[in-house]
Amino acid sequence: MLYSGKTLAYLVPICHKIIQKSEYETSVGVQAVVLVPTKELVAQVYNVVQELTYYCNRVITCIKLGTASTKQEAAMLRDTPSIVVATPAGLLKHVKNGSVVLKETVQNLVIDEADLILSFGYSQDVTELVKSLPKICQGFLMSATLSAEVDRLKAIVLHSPAILKLEEEHEKGKNRKVGKLMQFYLSLPLQDKQLVLYVFLKLGLLKGKGLFFVNK
């Protein structure tokens, strides 16, 4: 499966947080909610979660809403999955009928394709869902555009957010996009790790933006 960097940008830290918490606490309840605008995207994100958590599926469980009957989905929610992927309307339906309670357990809320969620008319559904979440909850809002409507949604969902804009780089004097994702693997003795990282940064080998993963 080809992973979307955007999807992994929120799924990796969410899964890491769930695994860390499982080491000292047995959580009962939904810990992360991922909202997307269409059922097709629900299935895509769900599949990425399944692939990503292949070796830890006893700790991290995930369900998708919108492909089964209301009764079947309610039964799946009673099994208290770690992650729920749904459209705003699909999840709000279950919140209203009491099939799921999010107030005490959710740690992360993701609104993916926020601009499309607004254009599909889900603004009020998202507002209602936020009311059912804990007051302290980390949010991710992903959007291809930053319109006035997205800014209003940001004010509802996020508190003191850090804003990251990813813009394509262009060659000087040309209108052609350049740059490819570079990936390398180095097997190093522990004592050499910091030295290699220092040289990598100090010599300017990192061009553009880079993403570093660490264990804690």
C-alpha cells in the first residue's frame, strides 16, 4: 500500500500515543476520532490504519462507520475501538443515539480534508461533535486551502494551534516543480548516531523540509 504522508502525519503520533498509554493503563473507550468528508475516504484512511497497526492490532483497534447498518455499527462501537474513522454525520448519528460516548476518553480529533468537509455541508455536524469531546483534546486540522470558513472551523476545533504550511518548491527562474522524497537507511553503532545526525544537519545535506522520528 502507498501511504499518504499527510495521513501518516497524524496517524503515526496517534498510534504512538495509544501504545504508550497501553503500557500503564488499560483504556476502555474511543481514544481518537478521524473525520473525513466521504465514505470513500473513510475506507482509505481505515485501510491505512489497518496496515500501520498490523503488528500491534491487539493494542490498537479501529472501525469505520458508513458501510454497515446502524445496528451493526452500534455493536462495533460497543467493543470500544481505539480509533473511529467516519464522516461527521455518520459519527454524530451514533453520538446522539447514545451508541458511543466520547467525552471521557478521546485524546485526538482529526479533521482531514477540512475544506471539503465544509463544502459538503458538515460544518454544523462538526460543531456538534466538538461539544461531545473532552475540553482537553489534541486536534489535527488538514486542509488544502486556508479560507475564511476553514479559519472559523479552526477556531472551533483548535486552541492555540501551531500552523504548518507546506508549499511546493520551484527552481529559480522556472515554473517547474522540483524535488523528490529522499529516503535512506543507516545501520549505526549507538555512539555514532548523534555524530552522523550533527554532520547531516551541519553540512546542509538536508534541503527543504525533513521529518525525524524518535522513540520518545
